[in-house]
Amino acid sequence: MAIIAINVVKEFVIRYTIVMTTLDVLLEIAIQQHGYVTVADARRVGVDPQRLRALALRGRAEQRERGLYRISLVPHRPHDNYAEAVLLGGDHGALAGEAALDLWDLADVNPRRIEVIVPPGLRIRRIRKDIVFLRRDVPRDQIDEVDDIRVVSPSLAIEIAMDEGVDGSLIDQAITNASRRELIGTRRAARLLAALDDKERGLSERK
């Protein structure tokens, strides 16, 4: 009887250790990604994706979308929704457009949808109406990171926001702030302002 009890205890300790070790490994990733871990992340560190499902069943993680989980131990932070959207875009996703202006704190925007740049050949199934994937090749030097979130450069963020029809006054505000904070050069600011003027002139002529 004593031997059986000892074996039961040993089995419990082994299982508990495996769960805790798995959680510790995933926590290291989650802390750097606003609490989120993808199935691809798990595989990269040698964790069976089934462990993520097991953690979700135990209440230690929440499945947000297919292949994306959030570890419950990690406190929520501002911009969690942006981090989630970017991770849904895969390893090469980057925040863009109006949401990028918000993350860079360049304009008083209130994005109704989150735009994420992804490579042209990437296939992503439709996930949510509030997330839009823009397929476009972006040079590596135009991808940055703010608050642990991949995001396009201020210059490209302004350009895409302009293309997507963000209000001209907000684009002007973004250019002014980016220039003042030396996130874009004087010449680039001038070119963006000229492009904005051309666009607004074209809109006026259509009316």
C-alpha cells in the first residue's frame, strides 16, 4: 500500500513539474508579447501545442483565436488589441495605418479597425471585422517596434493612413508631430504634406 501511495505521489510530482515547466517557458514568450503566445511560438521552443490547449482547460490560458492564446498570469496592458492583431498576421505582420498612428502617438485618432501589413503571398483566413490585413511588401528598415509590438515606420504609417482615407487634419497632425519629434526628416515631411495637399485638392475637384 505504501509503495502504491509513493508511486501516485511521484506521478503527481512529474505531471505537476511538466505543467509548471511548460508554463514557465511560455511565460517568457508571453511577457514580451502582451501575454499572447501562438502555436508557432510554442513549437519554436519545443512545446507541444497541445500543452496550450491543456493550459486553457485549466484556466491558465485563454484561446483568443485559432492558434493564438493569452496566458492568464500576464497583466493586461494598453494596446493589447494591437499586439493580438499583429500576432494574428503571423511572424511578419506589422501594425499599419490609423492604428499605427495611435501606437506612435502621432495623432488624435480613434481607429474603428486595426490594419496589419502582411506579405503579399501570405494566406490568412478571415478572422474578425475589426482586423484588416493589407498585403504589401515592406522593406525591413520600415518595420520598427513600439511597446513590444511590430509596427511600420512613422513615415509609412502616415502614407498608408493617407491612402486609407484618414481625415486630412489628422494626417497633418501626424506629420507635424512626427517631424517635431524627429521621427521623419524635413524633406520627407514636406513630401508628405505635398501629397496630402494633392489628395485634398483632388477630393475638392470631384465635389
